[in-house]
Amino acid sequence: MIAELKPLSTAVLTEVLAVVREAFYYRGDFKSLLLGAGVPRAVYDRFDTSENAKVKIARFVLDELCELGEQGWRIQHKIVAGLCAMDRPANNVGDPKAAKAALARLRRVATESGLVVDVEQAAIDARHAREAVRQKLIQQRRDTLGDLSRQFNELHAARERTPAELQARGYALEKLLRGLFHANDIDYEPSHNNGHEQVDGSFFFRGFTYLVEARWMKEKPTAAQLADFKLKVDGKLDSTRGLYVSMAGFDAEVLDRFASRSPSRPNIIFMSGMDLALIFGGTVELVDALLKKIDAAESRGKFQFDLTT
């Protein structure tokens, strides 16, 4: 028999958090499972910040559900059932063997607690719930990208004349980039000043942290400006790279001169206004654009890769 409705025990909670840590890589997969189990979006969004790792989000959400009484406990049980129904770890986990072991431990503890009896039916229900959430998230993403595209086009068509207007457009570009990355499930840190340098943004992608320089100026960046940005990147760990975004594009001779005078190995990729227009317009996905640019830089030494090619 299934145990009476009550909050998850410490033993079950421990194994749930272990599964979240070991069996999920992309935050979107983890998010779909929670929403599919009935976690209110407002509850999830409250804790879905760049400062909180997946395990921390899970802990906060489960604690919040516990405080909701029977309604929250029921959702907790559905989360456990959904995790137990996973026939394999989510995509791209670092250690598949450890992930499978965590799933097995959770199934054993959940079964002993009477939380899961019919694993096969739980798997069917979980798949249906995940698919419903997946379709909803796809539509929400389309709506978000459509809104971002509209804002980008409006900014591009505006005629800024004063320095204040130009500066405001630059801030708007930083905000658009953050929205674009977030819509593609890539954590993006907004602009910040750490006391001795200004960073327009940063994100983590495929094992590297990328600092972002975002410019919406009439002039193309100079070699000195490129060098200043590289100095910021070089001042961080070796796992740090840079993404330089210039709406005006780049001068090929300036890029060549910058590369030839660089005292260390290249670690910056470049994105032009034309590239962003293709991405915001939906012609090229952001992830595909990043992968193409990174691949061109890593395999061919081509750091300014034109997405139209």
C-alpha cells in the first residue's frame, strides 16, 4: 500500500537531492520535471536564480512544498515518483554511473517508504506530465523570443543622437542579451562593477565562463578597446574566455593587428550586429551560433566567424 500522505522523510529527501545532483546537467530538464509534478511556477521561479545551483533550488522548493501542507506533500510525492520513473539519467551528466546509482538508491528508499508502488505507471504518468510541460515551455520560449526580437528591432530602428540616448541603448542591449540567454536556459550574470573594472555580463557555456563586452556604438572597436577587454579576461582563471559583441561590427585589419600584438593565446570570440539580427530574428539559434563560433575558433583559429556563411 502507498503510505499515508505526509512530508518526505529525511532519508527520501537525501536521495532526492542526490539524484538532482548526479542525474541532471541541464537546468531545463530538472525544471520540466518539477513543473510537471505540479510545482507552482511562482514557487520555482522564486528560487531559480543564477546564485542557486540545482540542488539548492530543489531543497528550497521541497521545503516550500512542506509548508503548504497536504497539497504540497502530494506534489512532493509526485516529484519522487517522477524521479523514480526515470529509466536513465538526463542528457550530458558528468558521471552516468554515479547518476544511475543515485536513481537506484532513491527507488529503493522510496519503495521501502511506500511512496512508489507501480513504477511502470509512474513512468507513464511522468512522461505525460513532462510532455505537457515541455510543450508549454516551448510556447513560452517562442513568446519570449518574439518579444525580445520586437524590442531588438525597435532599438535598431530608433535614431539616438545624444550621448545619453546612446548610453541608454547600450544598457538596453545588455538587458536584451540577458533575456536572450535566459530564454535559452543559459545562466547569464548581468552587468556589474567589482570596484576596479566594469563587466557587461558573463555566462557559463560548455565548461567555460565567458565575460561579455556589449557595445552599441556607431564606431567599430579599436585595437586598444579590444586589448582592454582581453586584459579583463586574462586576469581571470584559465577557464575564462570572452565574447565581444559590437553592433557596428569589426574592422578586419584591427582584428588582425590585435591578434598579432596579443601577448597571450587568443581567448575571445566576436559577435556582430548582423549576427545578433540573425539570432533575434530566429534564423540561427543562440546555442548553435555559439557552437559555430567556438568551433571555428578552436579548430581553425577563426575567431570572427560570420554566421551567414
